Amino acid sequence: MPTVGGKGALPSSLPVPGLPDMPFTPGTLTTIAPYAPAMALVGLMESLMTGGLFLASSNELVGRFDCANDPDLVVVDLSRAHVWDASSVAALDSVTAKYAQRGRTVRITGLNDPSAELHSRLTGELVAGH
């Protein structure tokens, strides 16, 4: 099954925002305005689903797991993601702790080198607010 990550390398940094190369006239802006919020939402959802794990996405991460009904071993494959900050490590710790409370194990796999280093350095050191 094809995946987004299989179409090319994912970036290792956040994109640099910029302005489009187009005239900013009232006619142009009234043409674009009705579609801009929907396109911004699509772009946000795509970036959250295919790349970085950071504060905004990590806040939703914990709620995505079904600790009561999942198997005894849960594998979280982050091979197509990047852990950007301490809040992401705290979210992963929170997921691991919730499963441990039910006698289940979480194995985090696929971390790239910078993500693995950050996770290794911070895991168990943070108090997750989840």
C-alpha cells in the first residue's frame, strides 16, 4: 500500500512561511478568501499526519489510544515522524504510563537519530499534562 512517506523524503525542519507571488488586489483577495481557511486546514492536517510530533499534535496523541481494548504489546512506529520538543516526549511517556497501569507494554520504534536522542534524554524526566 503506498504511503505519503514512500513518495519521497520527509523534511527534517519546519517549513519557512512566505507570501505567494501574486498581486494583492481586492479582486484577487475576494476570489481567494472563501477557500483560504479550508486550504489552511488541509495543510495543517497534512503536516500533523505526515511529519512532526510537537505540542499541538502531541496533545491529541494520548487520546488516540484505546488502552482498555488494545493488545498487551502496542508498537508505536514513528519512522515517518520527528519528535520536535519536550511536550512530545511527555506525551509518549503518558501513553506508555497509561498502558503500564493496565499491565500492557508500549514499544516505540522508528525514531530518527535526533528524535531518539531527545526521547532518550527526556523520557521519564517530564510530567505530562495528559
